[in-house]
Amino acid sequence: MNTRVLTGITTTGTPHLGNYVGAIRPAIVASREPGVDAFFFMADYHALIKSGDAARIERSRLEIAATWLAAGLDPEKATFYRQSDIPEIPELTWFLTCITSKGMLNRAHAYKAAVDRNAETGEDADAGITAGLYMYPVLMAADILAFDANQVPVGRDQIQHIEMARDIAQRFNHLHGGEFFVLPQVQIDEQVATLPGLDGRKMSKSYDNTIPLFAGGKKALRDTIMRIVTDSRAPGEPKDADGSALFTLFRAFATEPETAAYRQALEEGMGWGEAKQVLYERIETDVAPMRERYEALMADPAGIEAILLRGAAKARAIATPKLAALREALGLRSSAAPGASSATKKVAGVGKMPRFASFRDAEGKFRFRLLSAEGEQLLLSMAFADPKAAGALQKRIGSLGATDALLQMNELGMTLDVDGETVAESPDYADASARDEALRRLREALGQLAAKA
């Protein structure tokens, strides 16, 4: 059984070396581990809480997507999407809002810190505090619970938000009498590197001491490294490697033998100017090929858009049926036709099962339909010259189940992918609401077939 790991990336600002070493690189490495089902999303709804600059958010979404892809994120293996492309997330946020206690939100660290700052300056307790900041933990809970994430890697300052998500999920499960949500676990990586910035403090945009990852190209990278603050020891004087920001930065990119050689050179008196040049060359060795990929991606925003929309379709194939089940639990179920209740539809199908219907098309090729228990066409297969190939695919689809079937949604319909190829498609529906309801019925049918197999 795979472990689903979900990581959010706030879309404000431009990524720097600290972001790469502390978050991007380790997350991508972890996503390649066997048994990991990795979800990465750009938290552009969260960005609205922190920034009202529309151009900055739009630019940051593009830069951050390009950065993660250039750094090696594989969108075919991981699910990579924008938060704002998943309409189920704000809907789930409202469902969760309606059961979340105000007392819990009053204790959220970010809200309390803002209130404390107002008290220190003699302002009204809630001056300048938006409902968005106050409700941030509920939106974060929806991000996690919509996809039944098992683990959420966060810094220690975010542990409280995962604990809140667990509490909210447990309350919903209790109130509605079912295991609607997986309870997420905090994942803390004690080995995550914290890089120093130009002034020796933690590299951070808030300190304005960052070293760019891609912005400005190799010239900007070198120029910034040359501005790192060092002590007054002259060339020839031994340097304290462990107390040097240059050594910490070098070690984050170098092999053990390279690190040992750099330490020795510092302790033997290498000048700071030469040390900075060596540091630049070592970092540039790793960054240059990524920068080349980054620049190609930034030159093709339509290509990035296509990747993100495919990721959103993969994500929505999970979130849409999840929300349909929650609507049922909340009494918000939809009907296929006026007066036709969910219970009535179930009765009509008692004793019947979804089934495959094979046929030869006008060109003499072999195809099949997946029909619901009521006879509704849910999927139409691609055409096959060999009837055995069509039969093998029927058997494969029948064993997938609702969870493992990779359903990609388009504007009015959906497709089924197997082994990276589209093998069947649904009819086009009247609108997105009808399509989403059809997706629920299709997943139900796939689940019934797999249970029978």
C-alpha cells in the first residue's frame, strides 16, 4: 500500500538557494522513493492571504512551477497541481468551517501573533486581521483531507495546523458516523538544511539576504556570492571553517571529499575572495543544468499550463468522488432527474451489476462499452484490431477498482488511462455538474466490478 505524502508551496516570491536545499531538493528525492504517492500543490489561495499583488502572484505561480520541474519533479509520477484548479477545495473548506470551533481558531499561532502585535502597539485586537488569516487553518485542513494524505512534511512552526486538521477530521467522522477522512500525520525531517544568507543569518526573503537560484542567471549568482559577509582575516591566515557561511553553503552542494578539501584549504589560509569563487563554481555546477531547463520552461508557459492542468485532472479524479460522498453525508445529494432520489436509483439497480458490452464498429474493429447496472453507457473503449487485446483490456479495467483507476477529466467528459495510454472515454455531458455526477457513478461501477473479480 502506498503512502500518500502531500506538500504545499505558497506562491509568493522567487525561489532562492535556501528554498532549493531546504525544501525543493529533499521533497523531490523523497517523491522518488518506492511506495510513495507524492502530491505537490501550489498554494495560490494561501498566497492571497499574504499578498494583494495580483501580478506578483501570477508571476510567482509560473516561476515556482518551472523551478520544481527544472529541479527534477516528475509530473508523470507525482501529482502536481494548482490549489485554485481544484474547486472541491473551497467547497470542502466550507463544509469543515461549519464544524470547526471558533475556540480552536482563536488558538492558531498566526492569529495569536497578529493579535499580540496589535496589543503591543495599542491597536484594537483585530486591527488589520482578515478573515482569510483567521480561517487559514481550515483551508489547510481542506488541502490535506480532500486527498486523504497520510503524511504532511512541514516545519515545526506548522505542526499545529496538522494537529488542527486531524481534530477537524475526527470531529466530522464522529458527527456523521463514518470514516470519511484519513487522519494525517506530521512528517518532520530533522536533517533539513538551513542555509545562511549574505549576512550569516538564516537565508530569508524577510531579511533580504537571499542568494538567487535562477533569477538573473549565472552573473547574479556569482555577484551575490561575492557579497557574502566574511571576517577580516587576510589571505594566508587560517579560517574557521565551521564558523563560516561559505563553508556551510559549500557543504550543502558538495560531496564529502570536496567538503574535506574545502575545509582544509580554508584552514590553511585560502583567501576569502578565492573561497567565494570556489563556492560559486561548485554551486554553478549543480545549478547550471537546472537553470537551462528552467529557462526553457519559462519560455513555454503553455507547456507548464498543460502539465498543471493534467495534474489537476489527476487530483480531481480523487477529490470529486470524495466530495460527492461528503455531500451525501450532509444531505446535499444531487439527483440525476427531477424527483429521482439517490435511494430510488439504488432500488432500480438491485440485483444488477455493471457490465461490459463488446461489439464491432463500422470499420470492423473491436470495441466495448462499460454499462452501469441501469444500462447507462459510462465508457467507450478505443478500437482494437485484435479481439483478444480488447478482451484483455476489459479484464484489466474490471480489476482496477475505484481508487486505482486513473480518470482524467476534461471540460465535459473524462478519459480512462492505463499504463500511460488513454484506453476509453466517457460521453460528453451537458455541464460540469453532470460530468462530476457521472464520475461518481463510474467510480461506483468500477468498485463493484473489482469487488466481483
